[in-house]
Amino acid sequence: MYQKNLHNKIVELLQQQSLDISKKDSAFFARFIANAKAIESLYLQLYAQHPQCDIIWQQLMQLIITAYQQRPQPFLERDTEKLQQEHWFLSNQLAGMSLYVDRFCGNLQNLQNKLDYFTELGVNVLHLMPLFESPLHESDGGYAVSNFRKVDERFGTLKDLQQLQQKMQKQEMYVMLDIVLNHTSHKHEWAEKAKQGDEKYQHFYYMFNDRHIPDQYDASMPEIFPESAPGNFTYVPECNKWVMTVFHQYQWDLNYRNPEVFMVMLDNIFFYANLGVDILRIDAPAFIWKEIGTTCQNLPQAHAILQLIKCCVEVATPGMALLGEAIVAPKKIMQYFGTGLYVAHECDFAYNATQMALQWDALATQDVRVMLAAQEDLARKPYGTSWITYTRCHDDIGLGYEDNSIRKAGYNPYEHRRYLKNYYSGNIENSPARGTLFSINPKTQDARISGTLASLCGLEAALAKQNEVFIAESIAKILMMQAQTFFLGGLPMLFYGDEVGYTNDYTYLSDPGKSYDNRWMHRPLIDWIKNEKRNTVGSIEYQIFAQTQQLLQIRKQLPVLSDYSNITWLTPHNIHVAGFMRSYGSERIYALFNYSNKAAYITWHAFKEHVPVPKKLFNYINQQVYTVGADYEYLILPPYDIALLALQEQY
Ligand code: GLC
């Protein structure tokens, strides 16, 4: 609702600071007015009861203005370009890769010389895993930040990062970085001051004198790393207090009940925006609000904080899209796109963790019914938002999708998950997968799965046996898994190393800073001699790289693959084949994936359910044209095959 007082206040503030609201800064002014009421009501929803509410409100208004004033000219221009494109990030022209700079090529300077590698593959968005200062052996891969503004010496300097960004922008590439919102390292200046007894900073965290309140929280909070970091609180001997540590003991949870915490973290968000970040990955947003008696995940206040961040970013630095890394149950993930008044106004992106896990489910069972059963929830994604689609990332694979989807497919959820865990950890005779269980909860037997794409698809085992047939089969599986994420709708995010088939790296076991966390087995140290083999025709690296490249090229040729929320899953005609249709205007594409190790038969009837009915279909994968036959005839897909069929002629 429009509010005149707020309007006048903003005009006054902007004029005081010599902003030109009628010309140069008019778009900023318009965005401010459009979002002002939402910003105020979200802020009050969170902080109306706080004694510093008014003072910090003034500071918040000022922070938004300062962030805009400090925005470098090239980013202001890029903001305008992106806004003109309307939802720039839905485009089929984007494809990403997530990587650890040090493990990929040493440091940020070297990365500048590797940009051609990404272009060659067809990747133009880079997710650089956390780069900011983090204690070496207590870093959680950089997710325990001790200084949000200082690039860790391991990677280089802030200047190196800025140079890289500039070079990427020139080459029309995009940067994605993390903001680790939920916690800081116990070595962060705020934590150090809290340890020394500084009350102001003790209020930055959830700190308590004894176990009384921690026990109440613990009663309903699950454990994230039950093996390596059981419990949710850690004793701090320096100040004789208990601090909340949901993840590792060295990661202290920030207290967003304190508006000052919100302010300093928003300031950090703007700092990243003004470094030229195109997509900000908000780490672990599900956890940012805590309430005794709840799981302390996905609470309404956590959503209010994200909505507030979204509104502020939209005003000051609108070219930066937000990705919420909420790896939670499917229905809960959907809420991160915003609900109620804030539909499509919270996170622009979320990880399609459900689909990712369901592809692994289908690969193990050779049955796509659980995947299909879950689509009803995922289809609710609002227009204007998008998925990060992926097969692997730096984290484990959780099997957290709904029991109901498993039941609908006719399986018992407990037994089904047990099978998957055994399959991927190599505990089933003849299972080709080489993974390891991660974070087994001794109380519930819940566990997640670690392992690279190649090892989980059977390449490690096939290489050990020197079995050519199994090698070929594992490569087909790798490509099919990737292809589905490329064509599904969303921004595909490859994980570095997967493009040339890295298998598990077990050297983490002899590193004391890593051995407690088996996720390191799938975070490879790149060996450029291996990556060079992508140029040796016939090598495994060549086969995977060239075909990944081809799949990405196909994606870029077809605007219908942009994420216009334009996916319709096909009625299953064969339980081994996942199939969906993507349509936009008169364009239509059918994508089919055979999850079985045998040829699969799809009746041509499957293509006749939607008008116009196709007469001829062109398969972009093998360049063949098919004539759509009678209902008793079939399209035959070889084992682990992909078909991407475009409407050519219609009846
Ligand atoms: C996110 C990261 C994960 C990390 C956790 C704690 O889930 O992806 O790697 O351990 O947050 O920061």
C-alpha cells in the first residue's frame, strides 16, 4: 500500500544527499518508492519490539542509499541492461560451473587464464566457492568465514577478484559468490570479542550462561553433522558460555533477532553486489531464525529476512539475483520463491535438490516413478523464478524428498532409502556405484551420500575392472544425468571435474583438516594433464567433455529451453523413461531419458497427448528424423539414452 509519509521521507533523504530523482537517479528513486512499504513492514515484522528499532530503521534507509551511491558505473549500466531483458537469468544462454579456485587452478590470477576453458565447454557462469578469509583447518570448505571482506591469501587478493570479474564481464561471463549468512567462524572478530566478554558481540550470537536454554533448543533441533559435530551448542571456555553451533563447532550461528546483525550482514551483501556479483548464493538460509520448540529451520521469520534482503537489493543493486541454498523438503524449498504478497519476490533461484536426488533414485532403481510422483510439488514454481539444476555439487546427496512420492510409486519409504544408501555405498553385490555414506545419524540411521558423478555412475568400478562395456555404460549414465539437468528448465550448474569424469579422491583421509568430512572425496584437485586429455580423441576425458559440450551447445540453440516455467511431464508409458515436454509459443521439444540398462520402448501414443500432434520429430542428439508411427509402434531408446525431439511437422 502506498504511504505518503514514507514517500516524503525518501524524497527528503535523497535530496539531502544530492541525488537527482528526476533524471539520473530516477529509476533508483522509483524502485525505492515501489519497495518502501514492503521494506518497512518486513522490518517491523521482525524488529518492532526491539529497543533499537527506530535508530536502526534510519540506518537501514541510509545503507540502501549508500549502496546505490557506491555502485560502480559499469554495474549501474549492467543493471539497466539486465532490467531491460526482464528476468535475464531465465535464459537458455546461461550455463554454470561451481569450483574451488585453489583446487581448480591455484589462485584467482591463474583463473583469469582459464576462462577460455569454460568458453570451450560452453559455461559462462562461474560459482566460485567461498573465497573470503577462513581458518585453514577449520574452514568447512570456506563456509566458516573469519572476515567477509578479505579474500583469503590462499586465493589471492580482493584486487585479483575484481580483475577477474572485469575480465569475465568483458567476455560476457557471470560471477556467482556466496554470502555465508547463518554463521561466522569462531575466529571472526565478532566472535573473538564475544569470547573476551564484550556483550555487544555476545548478542551477535546465541550465547547462554548455562545449558538451561540450549537444552530446550536441542530438544527439537535435528543435528546436521551428527557424526563430526553432534549437538547444536558448543562450550566456550574463554567466556564460560554456550554458543549455538548448528553446523561445525567452529561455526557460530548469528543472531538475527538482533537488527544490528541484519544490518552488518546486509552491508556485506551490498559489498559483494558492488564487487560485481551477478548471482549471490545465500548459504543455508533455512537456518537463519531460531525458536525454541521448533526444528529451527524454515521459520516464517527466516523468509521475512530473505524478503527484506530481496527488496533492499532490488532497490540498490537490482542486477544481482539471489539464490537461496535451501536443501530441505520439496514443499519447503518452494517457499523460498516467496509466498503470499511475496510470490516471486524472495529468492530468484533455489537449488532443485529434489530433482537432483530423484535422478539418483531413478538411476539406482532403473525406475522413474518416484521422480514423476514428486513433480506435482515442483511444478508450483512461480514464473520469473528459476532453479539451479545439477547432478552433483560440493555437498552430499540427501534423500530428503517426501515419503509420499515413494509410496505413490509403490515402495516402502524406509526400505527404499535403505536400498539407495546400500546401492551408492557399494553395499549391494554388483552395484557399480562407489560412494560413501555421509553423516550417518546413529539414532535414526538417516544418511546422505558422498561421491563424484563419475564414481556414483560406475566409472571408478569399471576402470578398476578395466571393463570396456562398463566404462561405456558409466559414460552414458554420466551424460544422461547431466542432460536432464540441462534440459529441465533452470540454470544448469556443473561441478568442476565432472566434465572430464573425475572419480573419487581419497587423499582427504590423510589431511587432518578434511579427514572428518568425506564430502572432500568429491572435491577434486584438478590435474591439468588429465584435463588436457579432453583433446585426445577416444579418451574417456574426450568422450565426456565433447558430449557435455555438445549437450550445452544444443541447449543454447533452443530458446524453448529457457526457464519460462514451461515444462509438462509426459504421462509415463514406461517406468524406465523420464520424459517431459517444453513448449513456448509454437516451439515444442520432447526430452526423454532412459534410466535402464536395457533398451526402452515408448509408444508413439506418448507424443499424441498434446495438440498439435507431431508427424515428424527431429532428434537433436543423434540428428535423426523420426516419423511418428501408430500407437502400437514404438520409439526405441538404447540403454541410458537421451532423446531431444523437436516438432518438425504436424498432422
Ligand atoms: C551449506 C554449504 C555446506 C556447508 C553448510 C554450512 O549447506 O553448502 O557446504 O557445510 O552450508 O555453511
